[in-house]
Amino acid sequence: MDKKKSSKYLPVSVIEGAIQGEPEAIRAVWRRYDYYINTLCSRPYQDYYGNIRFMIDLSMKDFLKAQLAWAIMNNFKIEYEKK
């Protein structure tokens, strides 16, 4: 069984859609970076038995996702070189 190879890069069409504010494109970017965002939002807590565990701070995750969407729509520029 061959597993489908996935690129580590997002297609240009998705990036262009995210820059224009298309919801599906922004969700695709969020899905691509979900693991990284979860890592940034992990916070330690101590359970009833004294064990240290990690949980995701959902308010921080929502904030980071909003900041990512804002940065994409306001700061990204794609410049094409003509050959």
C-alpha cells in the first residue's frame, strides 16, 4: 500500500485565497499549522494526584489563530517574476 505523499508547503492557490480572505483557504492554513499552534499553547497543570500534565489553552489558541489570519490578510504579498 502506497501512502499518498503530502508536500510540506501549501499550494500557491491556497495562499492567494487566504490573502483575499477566503474562509476555506484560511482554514487550510490553520489545519497546516495546527500542530505548531497546539505546541505553543500547551500549558502545564497539576492533577489531583500531583502529576504534571499538559493541556491546550484554548483562549490562547483562538488568539493565535486570529493573529495568523490577520497577518496573512494584511501583510502577505506575492510577487511574481516574469521571465
